[in-house]
Amino acid sequence: MDCSIDPSPRRRSVVADEIDDGYSDDARSEATCGGRLTIDLGAIARNYRALTARASGARVAAVVKADAYGLGAGRVAPVLAAAGCDTFFVAQVQEGLALRRDLPTSRILVLNGAASGAEAACLVHRLEPVLNGWEAFEAWSRATRIAGCRGPCAIQFDTGMARFGFALADAGRLAARIPRTDQITVGLVMSHLACADIPEHPANPAQRQAMTALRPLFPTAVFSLAASSGIFLGQSYHLDLVRPGAALYGVAPVPGEANPLGPVVRLEGRVVQVRTVSGGTGIGYGHAARAPGPMHLATLAVGYADGFPRSLSGRGSAWLHGLRLPVVGRVSMDSLVVDVSRAPEGAVAHGDFLDLIGPANGVDGVGKEAGTIGYEVLTSLGRRYARRYLV
Ligand SMILES: *Cc1c(COP(=O)(O)O)cnc(C)c1O
């Protein structure tokens, strides 16, 4: 059939819309993408329930900042709400505003607080800022006074991380101010552990102690200290509410120990070329690798622009079931090359998908190979993948 498409820009989109290319929307996105990202929402719900069982009666909130660690807050948060979660944390007001559309009734807290000027938006959309210092406290009091409404919020104390929160020395003055600032309602007092992923670190009990010492000053507030790793430090760290993020998404909460949570993410790269090269052939940019002998290579259409770390040049892996296929040479922007010489003849062909994150090597393993952590691998996942959500 003669396919004549008018190339003028004004016409082109109309023509493209009219062509039936034979694909459903899902199939088209798979056929036109370099990688396939599968996100198991059922596994996230199971992880939520496993953490609830672990939390010794404390309530379990969910941290869905950074688009639920790159997995899509709009898809993830409603699943968590259906699993029983009623309190959500984001980092920024803009994330809270987007989340409010998906969660009309849940409690949403903003970890970084209301950026100056965003207080009114928080009040209107019922976002609760975490107040991290006096400026934020005064601004929130002012905004609630002007609006003439109550302003629920959280107070954070810096118990030993030097990142966010009121100094412990301010606790008395703050506790005395709150009843007189009657529009401010402090529902939650929180702090964050700096070393929770190192269970034997002495900062952990020191921070816990500082936190529990605040209890009498805020007798009606809910207290929260533990994120994912903190939950696994034991019951004395759970207080009233825990706030996991990473563990919900399958990241191991205690590095180096067996992961009690289930995997959530699978990333497969599409094979777009296979070739055989002879010994001595320079491979990829800078000829950073050279074939030691005849080699079978496969080019996958996933690169650092997709969040596949460039630091995996020469050391990352793709996987054919359990068989490791090493990345050779540099990771490019839109592609990478793997050595498939060890795969059975014909087992890796044009159009196939190979695992980059999957059963054989999860987000923590990839993070380790890349010299980073599973958190960064997740939050770097690119926008170009065909995304599939399993329910
Ligand atoms: C990101 C964050 C969390 C969640 O941490 P995870 O380690 O992902 O569970 C909890 N609390 C605060 C203050 C955070 O910044």
C-alpha cells in the first residue's frame, strides 16, 4: 500500500491521528518504547500490611514524596489508602496539591513545610505543613489568623540530624506558645533518625531518648520518629505513628540483611540490535571497552537519560532469567551494550526484553553496583518507559 503522509506540520498531526496503525494504546506504548517498567501495586499493598504487622500497634502513614519515589503517586497513593492508610507525607506543597486530587479525604502532611507564601494554598487544600522553625511557625499562625480558621500542622524537632526541625532547646517556649496561638493545632510531633540503617549506631537511642523526653510538653500530640529502617529498630522506636517510604516500594530497610518486603519494580530493556564482533573491536564511546575475543553483543534501548546510571558503565548487568549479562563499555544517553556471549545461541534476539531491575537483581542490587542506594535508583526512573501497573 502506498503510504503518502502530507509532511506539512499543520497537517501531520491530523493525519497521524487518523491512521490506524493496528496498535491498542497499551501495545503502542510498548512497541514504541525502549524499556518496559512494571510496577506491582499489589506488592505495595502487601508491603504496607507487612509493615503494619511489624509496627506493634503504631499507625502506619505512607511517604509518597517525589512521585511515590518515582513510581507514580497518583497510582500508588489510592492503593495505599484502600489498604488502610489514612495519613500521607509529601515533601513539597506542589506535591500535596497534586495528591489532594487523588485523595480527597486523607490527611496529607508536607515535610518541607509551607514555602513562604504557600500557606493559604495549604489551608484551602487541607495540607498540613511540618513546621521546622520559628519563621514557619509565625507564618502559619499569621495565615490561620487571617483566614480565620484552624490550621492543623506538625512540629518537627531536630533530635540529632542537623537538617530539619526546631532545636530541642525551643521545645518549652514552643509548648507554651501553642495554647495561646489557638488557631494552630499541633496534631503531630515528629523527628527523623539520621542513622536508622545502622542498627547499632549510638545516635539511634540518643535520638529516641530526646524524642520521648518531649512527650510531657505535648501531651495530646501523636509522636512519630521512625521511617522504614527505624521500624526495624524495634518497638521502642515506633511511638504512635511510623512513616515508611522506601520499604513500601521494596527497598531493603536493613542493608545487608534479608529483605522482609516484596519487590515492586521490574525494568526491562528492549534489545534493538544484536551483533557479533571480533577480538580487538572497540565498544561504545571512548572505546572504553575492547572485545578480548569474538563476542556477541546486544544493544538495549535504555540509557542514562532513562535514569539508568551512567556509573554502571562497564559494571552493570542485564539479566536473562538468572544469567548475568554484563554491561560493556559506557552507558549512553539512550542505549547500553551488554555481552550476551554466554547466552545460549539465539536466546537474545532483536525485539526481546532483558531485565535491568528484576528478580535476579532488584533496586538495592542495582544501587550497589552503581555506587548508590536503591532510593536513588527508584527516584531516577525515567519518563520514557512504557509503564504497566499490576493490581
Ligand atoms: C523521606 C522521609 C521519610 C521516609 O523515609 P524512608 O527511609 O524512605 O522510609 C520519613 N520521614 C522523613 C522526614 C523523610 O524525609
